[in-house]
Amino acid sequence: MDVCAKGRRRRWRRSWTTLCLTFVTLLAIVPPSFEAQWLGERAFRELSLAQIQHLVDSPDSAKNLDTSDPSSHLSKILIPRVADTENNTLVKNYIATTLKNLDWHVEEDTFTDMTPYGEKRFTNIIATKDPDAARRVVVAAHFDSKFFSTYPMNQFLGATDSAMPCALMLDLAEALNPLLDRRKEQHEQDKFDDDDLADTTLQLVFFDGEEAFKDWTATDSVYGARHLATRWSSTYLHPNSNRRLMPSTTELSTIEHLILLDLLGAKNPTIQNYFLDTAWLFDAMASSERRLARAGVFAGVSETDNNWRSFFTPRNEYTQNYGYIEDDHIPFMKLGVSILHIIASPFPRVWHTIKDDASALDMETMHRWNMIMRVFMCEYLGLQPDDRPSTVVRAFDELPLRSTEL
Ligand SMILES: *[C@@H]1O[C@H](CO)[C@@H](O)[C@H](O)[C@H]1NC(C)=O
Ligand SMILES: [Zn+2]
């Protein structure tokens, strides 16, 4: 993530009216089932308390983010990894191998582009659980780190920016993989009754070249995202009756939502909603967090405690706010993809300083993010974790869910 030289300024969304008009037009011409599937809100199947507890305990939801363990996913990613360097390739290979080992379809999208330092080579990683699925929900983050020419800044690690979100995505793939397999099995045996959901797979995109080499401009930033959005918008797909889409279907139009994670892992983040059309998804994520708090899985903090603080800013305070922060979602947003941008704002204090290293990360915060994403994505995809009592006994195990909702 980056902003222009003037600092943490939010750009105003110039095309808002255009987008609104497009949105209304689409609503008018598509049949109701399509509308419900694509543009509107749909009911999430909330996990039970027992399922939530099982999901956060198995597999262990802290281990992949442990920077004191040199073999954790996060430690493997947390090295300087500027685009078109050996270390960038090492991290790229680590991410790709981890996902290939889960039997995901992994594509390396390699291309070159001009930068202020000449032509550079970039590679996005696209990992898909089921490449034959009609649609997908994309969770994304950038895996490159920012280039600085001189010592000590050339040792910049980008722990929050965005090593931690990348490690979280690998954890998400591992945790959800058996549940996605089970959903498929049950659908094949007619035991999973939602055909639309069964046709939606999970795709993880690790963008390269998000960072500007010099100052953030339209042509010196989000290299990987610009390349991929353009490519997908001009890749036409064969007809597929399950897509329920208009005849000329592009790769881009089979994305239900792009959920972009950035600048996460530092203590006390504040997350705001930027887009009205995905406000319901924002609320659903906040609801996942709240129910996790109720389940008593956030170390020592429960929803009823005085020190409870949600990561998410309640939406009603910001209903006038159509501003957004420039990031990898922009090229996709411009092409009409529905976006949920999960980014700490204000940015972590260490942003683009040498201090954005392991010491900037807070274990409890990272652990909470990991649990939120597991629950949220399970509910999005209609996955059903076990509700057997987990092996870990918690003080709040007997606490019933309260009927009051968000
Ligand atoms: C590559 O990563 C290693 C850590 O594994 C680090 O010591 C080294 O400085 C990095 N190389 C560059 C060019 O940043
Ligand atoms: Zn950055």
C-alpha cells in the first residue's frame, strides 16, 4: 500500500456516480436470481459456537504466524523481497510450493514492465482450489516489499506490508482445504443443497510489484494488479451453464468479490468500510469477529469486557464516506469488480520505515485476524467445520450464544 508523497491522503472516488449508474443498469437488466447471486447481499450460514471453537483450534491458528519459529510461513516470507530480485523469487517459490502441496492449481503469471529503473520482471501467483468452478471469491495481498536503494533501508522487511497478510492467506488455504473437499463430496452426494455456493471456489492471489520503485504514480505502482486485471478482462471463457452470466463471460466477471488485505498485523488496527456495495460483507466480517469474541477465543478478551475493542469501525458513522485508499484493488475496481478492502487506516506507525519488522507485529492481533478470516471465509463459502468438542477446553465453552445480533 502506498500513498502519494503528501502523506496519508485518501483519494476521492471520482467515478462514484458512473459506478452507481452502471450498478443500477445491471440491476435493471438481469434476472432476479442473478441479481441475488451477484450484486446483492446473501445470507451467510453462521457457524455454531462449537464449530467456531473447533475451526480456530484445528489446525492451530497461531503457529503459521509465529515469527519466533524460523520455519513458520510468516518467517519464510519475512525477508527483503523486492520485485525482480533473488529473494522475491525465493518467497514466490515458497508460496507456490506451499499451495501446490495442498493440491491447489497454481499459476505463475510472469510479465515485464517499465519502471523508473528500467524494465523489470514480475510474477503474480494465482492459486485456485478448484480451477473448474464457475465462480470464485478472491482473497489477495501483495508479496513484494518496497525497494530502497541505500543501507539500512534496503533491509526493509514489510512485516505488515504485506508479509503478514500473505502468511495469513497460506494459513487460510490449509485450514479451509479439507472443508472445501468435504463440501465438494457432499455436493456430489446431494448432501449440500446450495448449487450456487457449491460452484464458488476460493482463489488466492499474491500480487507482485505493488510498491512504487520511486514515488507512487499511476505507472509506478500496482504493476502486478494492473497486469492481471487487464489480462483477465480480455480472457474470454467457454460457455458454462453454471455461470449464470451474460453471454460474453470474461475471467474477470467470474470474480464474485475481491477481498484485499494490506497493512495488517500491528496492534489496535482500525478498519473502515469504503464501498457501499460490499458494506454487507464488511458487516459480516465484523460479525465474525464479534461471535469469536463471544466464543471466548480471543486471549483474555471477551465481548462483555470493558477492554473489548472491535477492529472494525461501525459503518453508520461513515455513511458519507466514499473515499478510498489506492492499492492493488484499483485496476479491478475500475473494471467493475466488487471490492472489500481490509486495510488499517491510519496506517501502522511503522509504515515504510525500517521498523516494519517482526517487532511491529502483535501476536494477539495477528491471531485474531487469522481466526476472523477462517470464520468469515467458511461462512462465505458455506463450509461446515466439525462441531465435535475440540481438544482444548476453554472457560467459555458452556456460554450460550446471545440472541442479540450485530
Ligand atoms: C535476502 O534475504 C536474506 C534473508 O534470508 C537477507 O539476509 C538478505 O539481505 C536479502 N538480500 C537482499 C539483497 O535483500
Ligand atoms: Zn507499502
